[in-house]
Amino acid sequence: MAEIHTPYSSLKKLLSLLNGFVAVSGIILIGLGIGGKCGGASLTNVLGLSSAYLLHVGNLCLVMGCITVLLGCARWYGATKESRGTLLFCILSMVIVLIMEITAATVVLLFFPIVRDVALEHTFVTLRKNYRGYNEPDDYSTQWNLVMEKLKCCGVNNYTDFSGSSFEMTTGHTYPRGCCKSIGSVSCDGRNVSTNVIHQKGCFHKLLKITKTQSFTLSGSSLGAAVIQLPGILATLLLFIKLG
């Protein structure tokens, strides 16, 4: 009996080790999901729905991460109790998670070019229509002010984006305070467009760079998690077969 039990014992130890890696991949997905959700929400406010896929993929990663951690615990239980039913459930569930991770990575890579092509015009039109000013309490203006201050840029393409916009018609200013290099400066009067006073470059390319970084991070991490989980799935399948 000891000889028969030895392979199972070794396989269980291997599965326990792989479960640790799977749990780590789940935690990575959870962290990735939280980061993607926060970053995606901010980008969606500025770039519009064209970047909303980051928010959705972030939510998906968060869910998959939680499921992965729970499945790791269930798989440990199934291996310990030698429960074929539990192991089969874990195998099927992990295969589904694996497919979702690969799908999420593919979606992110496919949607990025769409953001690049569609977001520019949408963001430009929305900024001219919805931006109200530097001290306005609405979320859209607040997000744009934050973006312009942090990224040291002005408008979508440049400060001329505000010309003829609802902001200019309401305030009479050529650009908002968020465009200024020094917001408290006397020269920051909404009319002086000197290079010493305001940022001349627009924010779109910088936002696009951030979107690209987040996209590739989400995609790469999803694929990485899938690679980490694959040996665990195979080991679970092997134990399931041996217990049959």
C-alpha cells in the first residue's frame, strides 16, 4: 500500500506548491484589477467611453483573481481529501478562468488601436462642450484640471482647443488656469499665451501613452497569470486521473 500511496503523496505535494503559485497569480490579478479599475475610471472621464475597456477588463481581472484564490483553496481541499468531484470542478473552473484571461489580454490589445483612432476626435469635441473651468465642481472639469496640472499640458491638442469652446464663451478666457505653469502667477490671466506662462503641448499624446502602458500591463499580466496557472491545472488533471 505504501508504494501505491507514494505517487499520490508526491503529486499532492507538487499540487500544494503549484497552488501557492496559483494563489499568487490570483493576488496579482486582484491587484491588477484594482489598479485597472481606478486608472480606467480616470481615463474614461477624460477620454470617454473609447477607453472604458480598461475599466471593464480591470473589473474582470478583479473577479478572476478572487475566483482563482478560492479555486486554489478548493483544489487543496480536493487533493487532501482525494475528492475527484472537487478536483473536476476545479479543473473545469480553472480552464474557464484561463480562457477568460487569454480573452481579456486579446481584447486589450485589439482595443488599443481603436482608442488611438477614435478617442482624439471624441475627446476634443467633449472638452469644448463640457469643460467649465478651473474651480468648477463638476467631475469632468475636475478630472481635466488634474490631468493638465499633473501632465503639464493644455487641452487635447494645445491651448487653442479652448478657442470658441463653451469655456471661452462663458468666461471670456482663452485657456483655463490648469494650463499655466504657475497657477498663482499674475501672468496666468487666461489671455497671455506666452511659452513662459502656459504649457504649449496638448494632453492627448501623454494620455495615450498612459493608456498604452496600462493596456500592455493588463495584457501581459493576464497572460502571465495564465502561464502560472497552467501547470497547476495539468497537475490537478493528473491527480484526478490517478484517483479514477
